Amino acid sequence: MKVFRTAVQEAYKDMKSVQSYQIFGMATDNPSVVSCRAGPNGEVVTQDLRRSFDSIPTSDEKVRDLFESHLDPLQPPLPNFEKKQQMFNKVRMYVPDEFRSDPIYDTPNDEEEQKANEAKKARRKASAKKKKVATTAAEAKETTSAPAGGEAGEQESEAAGAKHAKQPRKRARKEK
């Protein structure tokens, strides 16, 4: 997964005190030099990240060769039919006419729509299953923490559990 690290570490140095800066910039004509600022009005600090061996910086050709030999080109992501359907149904109506011809807003065909609906159902089913597991775990925890008294104690805990199950939980508001 992190195949790029060896190639990048061979060509470039780590940036010094990277966490003390908030704004970074690079120029296309000099990609190994990074300009850093602690804030919008802060002093500009430049760092040359290209490694140098015996005071000779790594050449552009070597960096290009490293990246070409060690890094595979990225494949475009697989189409997300659910997102395509959502873009058509909910976003396209707000897009100006001159941009509606973009393929991202195309009408999904029947097969894409079916796949989107299946993905949506699977996601909802997994979410419901996850919620069910969480509630059964919470109920099991409540029954194990209930006092081991007589029948009256058991009836009270059952009544409290039923009452608790019927009432929806309210989220506590954070006070400012």
C-alpha cells in the first residue's frame, strides 16, 4: 500500500518542524522548495527538501526515474452507481444548463439504478444489524448489572427495561 514512501524518502528529506506551520506553498518551476508560514502574516520560511549527496542535490532525471520505476500509475476509481443516481436525482436540477452535459450528471440506466438500489439496501441492512447488535449488548449489560433480589426486584427491572426501551434517547446538548 505505501510503496511510494521508499521512492519519496530516497529523493526528498523530511520537513523540519512541520507542525509549527499552517500555510504551505510550492512553485511549479521549483517543486522541491516549500515555503512555510506559521500564520497569514507570519514570516515566510523556505525549505529545500531535495536530498543532496556530497553537497550535490539529487537531479531531476533521477527523481523522475525513481518515481517511474517504483510507482505504478493510479487506476481511475470504479463507478459509484449510488453516487451517480444521487447526482442525477438531487443535484442536476441546480446545475446551470451549460454544465448539464457533463457525464457526471447523465441519467443512470436501469442496470446502474438496480446496482445503486442494491448497494443502498445492503448499507441499510448492515446499519440495522449493527444497531440491533448494539441494543442487545446494552440489554445484556443491563440484565447482568441488575440486583439479584427477589421477584419484586426482577419485576421492577423488567418494567424499567420496557419503559427504557420505549422512550427514545435524547442527546445531551453541549453548553457553550
